[in-house]
Amino acid sequence: ASVTVTPSADLQIAKTTTTGFAVGVIGRYSISVNNTLGSNATVGTYTVSDAFPPGITLAAPLPSGTGWACTGAVGDTSFTCNSSTVMAVGAANPNPITVNVLAAAAAAPSATNTATISGGGEPASNAGNNSSSVTHAVCATNCPDLRLTKTSPASFSVGVNSSYSISVNNTLGGIAT
């Protein structure tokens, strides 16, 4: 018996954040997409959708990325971004989506957020890897705000040892973790 294999896109998404969030302070997610498992380039528009967990809302600047058309307003609890940038077989869209959010007390002590991708000529049979979640801490009280300062002498001389001074301060006085 013979089997016919139809080449198709296989979209994947990755959502990350570099830090935990603090109530009332802007936090940031980064979303990237790829077609690294696809056997055909993407076709047409693909859409990234994201509905935030309770206590997380959009903040300015709004979601954006080169080649992406995003919807959503400050205070919204979801957004979508569309792109028609072709992703070849094995390639990624080189432009991530940057999403700024604001956490309220309802999001504490942690939040899990999931983004999804659809479209781009991907058949439903390849949709098993079309979501990505990130879980992060949300600090409501006594949040640390660590600041690093590095100083050096006004000038250096060749052949003479010198040193830098590095200091760390918890400017908000919260509990450092």
C-alpha cells in the first residue's frame, strides 16, 4: 500500500518572561513563533491569541512586533496579533511579539498565562504544539526591587591594577529572594 504525504506547515509558539511580576509594576512577556517542524512554508495569515489570567491586563506600550498587526487596549484582558510573514520550512519568524502587562492583587501569588497560534496553512492534525504557557510569581506586598550599581575609577592606566565597585540595593525595602 502507498501513503501520500502532503507537505504542511507545523506552527509552534514559545512564551517567556524574564522575571516575576509585582502588583502595580509593568511586567513583560515575549512571544516567538516558528515552523521548525513543518514540511512546507506557511501560507497566508497566522494569528497569536492570548487571554490573561485574572488580575493581569494589558499595559502601554501595547503588544507589538515588526510585521505583526496587534489588537488590544490598555486594561484589556486579551489580545491578538496577526502576521503574514512567510516562515520557510525549519524557520522562525524573526520578530517576537513584546507584551507589556500590569498585575493586580488578584493575580497573586502566581499566574499562569497561555498563548496560542493558529492559521498559516497548518492542518488541524499539526495543532498539538500550538500553545505555550508560562507560570511566574506575582508579588503583592513587600516586593523586592533590587538595583545594581557598578562604578570604576575615572581612568585606567596601562600596567596598573585597578578595580570596580559593585553594590546592590533593595530600593523598595521588600523581602529579597
